[in-house]
Amino acid sequence: ASGVAVGEELVGTVARVRDYGVFFDVGANRHGLLHIQSVADTMGKYVDKAEGLKRDCGLTVGTQIKLCVKANNGRKGLSLDFTDETKAVAEAERNPPEEQEVPEDDMDGEETSALAASAPEDDDSVASDGEETYDADDEDYDDQEEDEDGRLEELMGLDSW
């Protein structure tokens, strides 16, 4: 963690989720900790330990998030926080702007959210970065989830039961 400066922004990958926070691999020689209170403050709601971090906040192993180094504690590790950009996105999701009135001549009989209207009309099952996303109509999704669970069990040595 000696090569990482306080205030530096980096992308971290969730390595472990604990009741008190999330450990991220940020490419340093030590993992960094994002404390559960920072997550709760950013989300604007109570987060119920590790289960809440995973279920309510989407912080599961492998998830990538933009982070900022809050403190470099040397051998103890890094203290992390969300970047200002990530906090702004979370704030916008918590407090969406008031819907703007659409002139009647622009209405074509279909209701469309602002996000859906501005989204490109392409394959929704692949994100812009090439990562596969959840598609409710994808019948193979459950199989993929089971495969991932099996892979995690194998990595943890639980597949030999």
C-alpha cells in the first residue's frame, strides 16, 4: 500500500464482503477497506451487515467500483471511500429530478422514461464495457448463476462435499 497516495482515485474489485465493510483489490500490495458506514452514508439508508452490502448495495465479489484512497495506513492497509463521481450518481438515484412536462405534440402515445429514451437501441444483454448483464428474458441466466456459484464453491474448496 506504500505506492498509493491519499486522494488517489482508482478502480477496485470486491475481494471479500464482511459485516463491517468490503475489502477491495486496488492493485496495491494490500487490500483496501470500504467501511460499511461509508456505504450507508452514500446509499442514504441503513445497510444490514454483509448481507445488506451484497443484496441491497450490489457489492458482491468481482464487482468493480471507482474508489478514492481516504487514508494509507501502511502495513495495516488502505482506508477507501467512494469517489465524488460515484457519490453524485448515488445521490441522483436517491433523489431523481422532477419529471419535465413533454409537449403534447411530442407524445406518440407511449410513455418512455428519460433514461430509456436516451438509451441506444441495441442488445441490452451486453453492457458498453463488454460485460454481460442480466436480461429477464434470458433463460440461460439461472444456469449462469448456478455455474458462478459452483465456481465460487470450487475456489473455496466446498465442492468436494
